[in-house]
Amino acid sequence: MKLLFLGTGGSEVKLVPECEVTGEYRRATSMLIDENVVVDLGIQSFDFATKLGAKTDGITDIFLSHTHRDHYMKQALLGYLSVAKCKIDLWCPEVSAQAIAQSLSEEELEKVTVHPVKPLDRWEAGGLSILALPANHTDPNTVHYVFEKDGKRLYYGLDGMWFAPLEWRWLFRGAPLDAAIIDATFVCENPRRFGKLDGHNNIITLPAIRDFMRATGVARPDTVLLASHVAPQPDEAEEWFRRLEEMGYLPTYDGFVFEV
Ligand SMILES: [Zn+2]
Ligand SMILES: [Zn+2]
């Protein structure tokens, strides 16, 4: 699986169109898997993918973790629908499916089918085997995903703090992960932001997650822990990178490419 990170900002990200993104500010959450799958639809997702020269007309499947505004904006979906060569399957938490479908016109619904997802659902789509997991996040309907393809297992854990009990059980029962995308929102020690601790990881939970995943075999020693969903302001970017690397995480950024 080839991952292209289209947006790695979190929580305090500016929800502005791609043409207004300036400087070091990170974009809202989104990621491309190979040339046909999008995970989360941050507002700049389609326009930034286009700017990077990514192929955007072959998308078959889009997966949403939840509908907080930094993960779903309708205009990003409309961007992908505007160039789609085939009808797209949109997979999203059960409670959001009806609202998303109702927000689309008849013409738009000819280009996308909205599917409700429940935690612990397993299915095949877009060349992937998928397992949906419950998340420990402020939106209780958030789902995380385990994506499998060509014998590789990827965990997508945005947004969340630590693990929900059932999520952990299913990760523990499964084969070791090859890579895991972990919510790394509160890494810099601005007490105001760090003090929130509300459904996102921080500098206390991140090392504990690393140790817990490795000690239990959910992660092997060579499993890559990718850090994303970043809160810091641009002037904290270097500090964020340094701290995460010290903790054994691979920091991501907008436009970052990683092969699982
Ligand atoms: Zn978020
Ligand atoms: Zn969220």
C-alpha cells in the first residue's frame, strides 16, 4: 500500500480552501491509499491531491472515520465526484450515513453510494480487506480502520486517545501490524492545549502506546508508527518532529509518501 498524506493537521487546523493555505500550516486530515482509496475528506483533500499531480479520477472508495469538520467537508467529496470515472462507494459511521446522503442532490447521488459502517464490521472494498473498530474519541461514533492488502496490515487510528476496549481486543487478536497511523495531537507542551486531553493522544500516552503495542505483539519491533493529526503552530514544527523521533515515531507532513 502506497500512502500519500494529503492533510496531517488536527484540532486547530484552519478550514480554508487549498488556494488560501499558506506557510507551514498543515491541512485538514486526508490520505490517499494507492490510486483508488481516500481516507477522510479534509477540506483541501481533492485540490491538494490535484496540485501534487496525484491521479484523482480513479477513486473507487472513500472511508470516513467521523464527521468532525477537520475530517469531512462536502466540497472535498464533490471534488472527487466531479472527476470520478465510476460510481464511488463512501463508507462512513452509521449515524452519519443518512445525513450525508440527504445533503447530496439526485445528480450527486448518481456518482456515489453512501454505506453505513458499524464497529467490528468486516468487508472487502477497493482491493482492501477492512475491519472497522470503535474509537475512544469525543465523537463516540468515530471508527478506526485496519486495512489489509498484499499481506500488509495498516491501522488507521485518527482521531483517538489510547484505545477503546473492544478496539484493543480486536487489535490484540489480529496478526501484528506492519504500520500504524497514530493520533499525535498534543506533543508540544503548551499547557493550555496539552491540558485538554480530550480524545487525542499526548506526550504521556504516545510512549505508552508504543511500549504497549510492542510488549503485546500488536506491533513488531519493526512496525512503523506514523504520527499524524498535529496541533502545534508552525513555530513548533521542529520541536514536534524532534520529540516524536525521540519517541520512536515517524512524523508525517502534507505530501509525505510512505510505502507499507
Ligand atoms: Zn480531527
Ligand atoms: Zn475528531
